[in-house]
Amino acid sequence: MNTDAQSWDADLESLAAPSVAPLLQSWAWGNVQAKAGWSVERVRLKDAMASVQLRGIGGVREAYVPRGPVPATADAIERLTEWARERKAARLRIEPDASPDLAEALKSQGFEPVPPVQPAHSVILDIKPPDELLKTFRHGRRYNIRAGLRRGTVAEEGKDAAELERQSAAVERRESISLPGREYYELLLDLLPWCRTYVARHPETKEALAAVLVARHAGRGYSLFAGRTGKHSELMGNDVAWWTAIASCAGSGCRDFDMWGVPPPGSGPGRAARPRRTVRAGACRGSSRSRPAGSLRSRTRSPYGAPSRAQGQRPQAQHLLTILQIG
């Protein structure tokens, strides 16, 4: 990591404290997006920072700030808006980590709701030593993990972008969704300071059963992508892959683990159940006219164990998803 990168990330952590400095505002994440087709500018505002991704869409220049600015204050956002105007950006989309109180300030600046780019709901797992952590999971999940390990299923840590692509393709076919390809996974694995895949395999044939891609930044693990074929479900490959990734984060000293997107509470089972602290975030869009904006947070009971508050979990930051139309 060069001096500029070290300085940026260190200052980001300082400004974000006591919250976690977001991965998507890190220097390395900007490098990934630059390789993926964006132009990236790292902006130092007064008492705030923002890694801004820029691109032209149909002749219109758009600026995008995922999980920024840091810190997410009304003053920082106002200064960022002025910066975007100076750069002649027609639209500014921001997705800051912020409390619901910021919604009113955004409304007064003319923000209105739009669909999110990053996950609007997330689950944060507070990390404990693996043995203690496993005890907090519900009986069914503990059984699956232990059964998979007892039957010989092992998840290998590595940088297997090709296998993640194959496993993700199975999810695409089942759920009719679109996921990135191997090239993007390789960018993440090559350019982020710490990023690995966890591939669960059949104990005898070594056939891959499931894969998870995890990054670590500023003491937090992030589950960015995952896939599974659904074959040999009795070997609990998906559970073993997730558990190995989470246990590895625990062993490395991470404080918590972001599951990176889940369905809204009450909308159905969605992705495989995990210990959860569910965050629901409102979406806001900015324009020259004021429109209602807001953010909500809710916690749901975890299939792994007791409600998150009973597990001593910390309050979770909000993701306000916004776009500003600059006139």
C-alpha cells in the first residue's frame, strides 16, 4: 500500500470513529472501481472525506459516493454537493452510513427516494471466539455446521474466482438474477488488501459445493458474493463455507461481520438464515425540489439464536440511499 493510500485509510478511520470506516470508501475499493470502468476522485472536504466514482451516462455525468461521505453530516453533504456542481456533475448519488436524524436534513436539501444501488438491508454479526459464537446460533444451524464438519466437508481458503463464478452461475439460473463474472471477482481478490474465497468441497470427490467471497477492512468482515450449486445438501456445504469464513474473521481479530444484503424483515426466508442484526434503510433522492426522505431500522429474531440486543450487539449505522439532481 502506498503512502497516499495509507494516509487516506488512516484519516478515514479517524473521521469514522467510533463507527467502522466503510470498505466502499477505502482507497483500495476506489482502485477496484477504476479498473471496472469508473473514474475515481478522492475528495477531502472540511472535516470530511469522500471517494467519488464518476462516469458518463447518455451524455450526463454522474457522481456516485457509496457509503459516504465520512462522516455523514448535513454540512459534509452540502460541501460535497458544491464540489459536484463545480465538477459539472448532473447527478450526485450518495449512500452514507448515517442515523435516521440525517433524513430530515437531506429533505431540507431537496433529497427524494430512489431505488438503492448497494443493499438496502444488511445483517451485522458481532464476532466472538468461534466456540462462543457457535453457541449463540440456534439449534438447527449449529446442527448443520457440526454435521457438515463431522461428515468431512471442508472449506478451502484461497482466491478461486473461477469456482466462485461457477457457483454464482447456479444461483443466477435458480433465481433469475444477474451477478458479476470472473473478471470482477479477480479485481476484488487482487486489489483489495485482504480478500479471499471459501470453497466447500465434497470430502471424497472434492467436488465444489458452495463458495463465499469475503473481504476484511478496518476490523470488519464483509460477505460480498456467494454461490452454491445445491448438490449434496446432506454435506451442508453452504453452512460450512459460511462458518469457515466467519470463524476465520474471528481468528483474525475482526470485531464484526457484515452479511451484505438480506431481504426486508418479514419478506420470507431469502438467503440462508444466519445470526442477525437486521438493518433496514430508507432511500432518498436529491433534486431542486424537496421530496419526503427517511430511514428506518428494525431488528428481527435470528434463526441462529436470541434477538441481537440480547447478544450484546452494538447499534447499527443506517444506509441512506440518495441521488441529487444538480440544476
